[in-house]
Amino acid sequence: MEREQENKVEMRQRVRDLQSQVDELKDLVNTLLSVICEEPDGVHSGAAPTIPDQPGTNYCM
């Protein structure tokens, strides 16, 4: 009986640790996505910058 309670306590601690790791990873992913999506001028408009005297197609950013 005592061993079962110890197992439950260990399991709860493990779940808390894993939840903490998940939360940290979510923050990291959100930060990385923000950096990836940010445009060079720092504006989050979603529009790609225009390049003078060049056609506006076939560019990948």
C-alpha cells in the first residue's frame, strides 16, 4: 500500500516536470516563430518588401 502511494507521488512529480518542460518549449517555439515571421524592417504586416527594377514574382523569403 505504501509503495503504491510512493508511485503515485513520483508519477505526479514526473507529470509536473513534464508540464514545465512543455511550457518552456511552447515559449521557445513562440519566440522562434516570432523571429522567423518578423520582416527585416521590424513591421509585421505580412507583405514582402519590394525590390526596385525587379519583377515581383518568383521570390522566396
